[in-house]
Amino acid sequence: MKRKNLIAKTKIHKNLLKHLDKRNYKNIYSKFEIFLNKNKVNSFVVAVSGGVDSLALVFLAKCYQLKNSSKIFFVHIDHSLRKSSSKEADFLNKNLKRFGIDCKIIKWKKSKKIQGSQANARKFRYKALQKFCKTNKIENIILAHHIDDFYENFFIRMIRGSGLRGLVSFSDSKSTSNEGITYLRPFLGYSKKILSKITNTIFSFNINDPSNQNPKYLRTRVRNIIKNFNREGFDRKKFNLTVNNLISSNKTINYYVNKNLLDNSKSFFFNNNNTIILKSEFFSQPREVVFRSLSNIILSLNNNYYPTRGKSLIKQIDLINKKNFKKTTIGGCIIERVQNSTMIYAEKLK
């Protein structure tokens, strides 16, 4: 880099760091840094959508990089779901460069067999980020999910009939792992309103996804439901009280789930395959305890990011409880009865 460009970039970076002198930003950055240190994170990928929440994350991550000389990548996934998406990606890249921030753009090149839906775009996004991490030997991805996302997910899962664990799981997902990659969400304690103020002050630009206002999508309709609840007096304070009560109940159930796994299951290797033996007492526990216990075992054996769907697992538990049960397959695992015990192990891929 030429000396003139280097001086200009250094000046830009100093201006970014100056914002940390403001008390509010200094406090938020301090908590961000503590969060990363607590999780023993130094190098990571920042998932950049271009929205106000992700750009607030970009600001804090860039400050962290400048203060700690960390290995950090900023990555934007161009899903090509909208005609303007490529232009938006270029706009994002050019504007971030004005602040001395390099953003890698990864374009989704869909095959004709893959439908360009939001669900498929989400799957591609995570796969693309995982691949980028592995290529660059990075083990952590930072996401900009915030408290508003939690509220929305709570009602979306309620609409879809989720159980207690599903309703509160997002509240406890500041750190999750899949295929050797850890996903970190440092903003779960902040509202989108706070993050918007940061972005508007620092960058004064963002990408506004029009689908966020489209009632065609469930999440948009749920946002409107939440607004209506607020008008009726069910504000965030009351919502948090409800969620905290549910979290407390969830922790109680988890205690008995862990006890069931400890007392009534045993792991060993059989035919070079990790196999778990379940005592008959395993299935004599309360239904929710059995459900979660078996779900956790399947998740540990098949190494999936998401647990087996509830309806499928409930049907299999009912099947296993029958006297004539012999063998079944679910979630990439084989379950079979051997005398008074039940064996479960991962299917061997051909």
C-alpha cells in the first residue's frame, strides 16, 4: 500500500475508534469485548447483511480488530433473491471501503433444481459461511441477532406448535456450535433501536430489505402481531417476565433430563460405532423428559445442528414403548431392542 493511502486509512481508523470515547458506545464496546474474551475468541468472521444491526456489529468488530490486531473477516452473502441484490452488495462493499473495511462478497449461484426461497437462502448462507471459515482456518462466526429477533422467533415457534424448549431456546443461544464452527450472538441483550442509532451515527447508510415489510412472509406478520400486543399493554417488561418463568421451568426439566441420561444410558463402541445402551427405566420417566433425553442422544450421534422434528420423535417413542418393538430408524440413527435394553447408534453412510 502506498504511503499516502496508508496515512489516509490510518486516519479513517482513528476516527472510528474516536466514537468509543462516547460513554454509550464505550459501554457497548466494553461488553462486546468482554463477551469475546469470555468465549476465548480472537479471530472470527462477521456475517454482514447490510442491515442496521449487522453494520453496528461491523463497527464494534472493526474497533476490536484495530485494538487487538485480530484476524477478522467481513463477509456478505448475495442471495440473488431480489433483482437489486447484486447492486446492494456492490453498494455495501464500496461504502464499507470508505471506512477502511474490506468486505468479501459471496454470490449464491442457484441451480435450476433449487428453489430461491428464504429458507433455502438461509441454508446456503450458513453453508457458505462455514466453507469460508474452513478455507481461512477460522472457527467462529459472529451474528447480529438481537432481542427483537428473539421476540419474533418466540411467536413464530408458538404459531408452529413448538414445545417449551423450542420457545425459549433462542434466549440461551449466545453461543452454539455446528461442524466445528461456533456461532456467537453478542447482541441478544440489545434492541434493534439501539443498534440503529449506532449505525446511523457511524455509517449513515444501510441496506433496507423490502421483504421485511412484505406481509407475504410470516416474520413480517409476526412483527405486526407484536405491535398489536404492545398496544394492548403486553409490553416487553411483561413479555420478559413470561419468558423468564418459562426459562425457569425449562431448566427444571433439563435437570431431570440430565439425570435420566446419567442414570439410564451408557455409551460404548461396538463394531467401530459409538453405541448407546438405554435401560428400560429410560423410557419410564415423564414424557417430556424421555422426549428430550432421546432427542439429545440422536443429536449427539448424528452431529446435526437441529434436533429431530418433534412429531416424528413422539411417534417413534410410542413405537419403542410397545412390547413387540424390534427396530426403527430416525434422524440418521438406528434404534433396536436387545432383550430388556434399547440400543441406539448412527447409521453408517454408504
